[in-house]
Amino acid sequence: MEVKFGIIGFGFMGHIHEKTLNSLEATKVVAICDIEEGKMVDSITKGVEKTTSVDDLLKIEEINTVIISVNNHIHKEVVIKAAKAGKNIICEKPAAMNVKEFDEMIAEVKNEGVLFTVHQQRRFDEDFRTAKEVYDQKSLGNVYTIQSTLYGLNGNMHDWHIFKKYGGGMLYDWGVHLIDQMLYMVDSKITTIFADLKNVINEEVDDYFKIWFRFENGITGEIELGTYFLADKPKWFERHWFIGGDAGSMYSDGFEPEGKIARTTRLLKNVAGKTTMTASGPTRSFGPPQEGVLITEELPKVNFDHIMFFENYLNTLAGKEELIVKIPEVRRVLAVMEAVRESAATGRSIDFE
């Protein structure tokens, strides 16, 4: 069965969605919509219908599913319109500006009986899936910390993302992905959240954040993103993971992860009396390891791609699978984001779940 799509919002992500759908045999882009006609001139779909009216696109009966990739602040409005038109919906992240908006959207989605999911395609990132595989294998013993970081040097954001009224800022942009990854990995309640959120060089919106999670299972999760991290180190301006457990550690650098699992051949129950001289002076606890104490293993190989999000969606429509990105998961991420903003504003940790 060929699933026919309409794309609402034909900016950067709208173009990406069109390219993706054209690569799948079971999908066809029937129509695209953007309030700026000029954004649609480079569409690659032969015979695609173009319109500046959301209402006109939603009137096209053959469209089974709409992809909503408009500015964040109008997700709610367009999702409700699409639901009332009887269309299944894939919405760009963040699904809504807050939990209240999301609940109103979902009430309409459920009332109309349409399928709804959110494009959290970074659940299929190779770096994340590598870290998740290490975590799921339990090969590090009892995990005590998971650190997820993303750094850039430019500092600037693009288009409408620099404006607060449109739902701009890095927490709404990348933060929703990084939080979703952490919660998808760690199957545990969150007891407390503490966060810092800054406008470093952008006037209206955040371009730096750091978030700490304390999970009920004893793990501390840490997410840090900065768009203005200046350094001349290879791999600095990329993705990083660290997972620490009592039987080893895992680290990786880059979206195509380079790293290792590290272990010790023996665990010191007491620090030796002999001191080691280092550049910072004598130490017993933090000197270099003795030869043969530290060993490493290769990271597990995984095979994931963003196209799998759409394959899962199509298989769900066909009754073969369940949606990988579910409504309660999306709502939980939005609730975390609200707690992050509250913590950053008050300087206090927030009790959660």
C-alpha cells in the first residue's frame, strides 16, 4: 500500500522530509505547503501540488498523513486542524511549547481517532545507539553516571530559532532530542532535576544549558550543550558520551562514535603507600596506572539510520509494529523541559515523579 503524504512547512526540515519520503518505495509526496512560495520552488517531487494554505492542503482527500514542520509556536494550531481533517500526523519536535498545549492537542487527536507521533529521529543516531547498547548489555556493572554532551563553536542559531516568540532556543531545538535520548535509555523514574540555562551570546533565547537528573535506580544523568565552546581540539565540536559503572567505563566521541570500553584487571582496595610525581605534584590516588592494569575493548557495532523512524511509522500503519515514539514519552519530555526552565529560573532542584 502506498501512503500519500502532505508536508506542511517547507523550510529546512520540510526539504529533508521530502527527500526521505522520495527514497522510500511505499510513500508518495502529494502536496507541500508553505506561506512563502519561494521556499517551494526547489521541490524534487514530480507533479507535487504546492499551496500556501494549510486548509487547502488538508482538503486533499488522498493524503493519508501530514508531516508538520512549521515553527514551534504553531504546532498546536496545525495539529488540531489536521486531526479535525482526519489526517494521521507526524509532528516535528518539540511537539508543543508546553504540557498544557500538548494535552489539548492529544485530546483532539484521540477524539478524531487519528494516528499521532513526533519526529524524534535521533533515537536512531549511531552514537546514541552505541551508548544505549553498552548500557543495555549491563557490561559495565552497576552504572552510576551517564554523561551526554554536544558542543559547537559558532554560537549563532538560524532563521526563526533566534526568536523567543517562535519557540526558538537550544532547549527547544537540540534539548528535546538529548532529553529524549536520556529518558529512552534509562528505564527509571526521575526523582530530582537541577538545571542551568543561559543566553551566552544570543539576546532572546538560550544557547547553553546543563541538566542533572537523579534517577530512582541510583544513576545520575548529565546533559550539557553549548553553542559557544571555543577550542582547537579535534572532536571538541561534536557529540560525546561517557558511561561509568563499577565494572568499567565507556566513552565515545563524534556522531560516528570513536571510543572504547575501559576496565581494570584488578581493583585496588587500598591506595599504595608509594607516591607518584606528576606535573601537578606528588599524588597517590590520581597518578598514571601501572602497566597492565588498564585494558580496553572495542565499542559494540550497531546499525541504525534515521530512515528507520519512517519504516516504523509505515509498519505501524500496516498493523505490523507499534510506534516507537509514543504519546506518553513525548509528554514526559515536555514535562522535563518545564522542570528544567523552573530549576534554571529559581536556582533550585525540582522534585519530579
